[in-house]
Amino acid sequence: MATLTKTGLDSADEHQRAVRRLEDAMNRQARLTDDYQRSVGTPREMDVYLRLREARRRVSAFDKWLRWVDDEDNANAPPAEEVPLDGVLGH
């Protein structure tokens, strides 16, 4: 099993870490979706919308990171803390 160069974790450990990060991001997105639906038409709507939009970007980034970790051709997927979200998203 390949070892990720920067963390010393094997790919199974890094996969589990990536899954946890994605699940956390998805849970936050779900909470903000509910919050946004309750805030429509109120003064909070724009603020909640902006937080929801960022949560969606994080889910997308962590999903991409998980796929990158699981890609058998790429044993050097960077750990999430070392990857700016904009870099993962391609911005």
C-alpha cells in the first residue's frame, strides 16, 4: 500500500480521513439548507444563502479530494489541510 508522502498515513487512513471530512461538510450543508429554507423572506436570507453557498463549495472540494485519495494512479494526494479549497476546486 502506498504511503502518502506528507503525512506518513497509508491510503486507508487517508481515505477514512477524507470520508470524515466529506461527511462533516455534507452535514453542515444539510443544516444550512434547512436554515436557508426557514430564512427565505427574512432579513437573514442573504447571510444564510452565502453560508450555504460556501458549504456547497466545501462539499464539492472534499468530494474531489476523496476521489483524488482513492485514485489508484495518484499515491500523492495532498492532505486537506495543505490544500486550499480554491486549488482543489480549480479556481
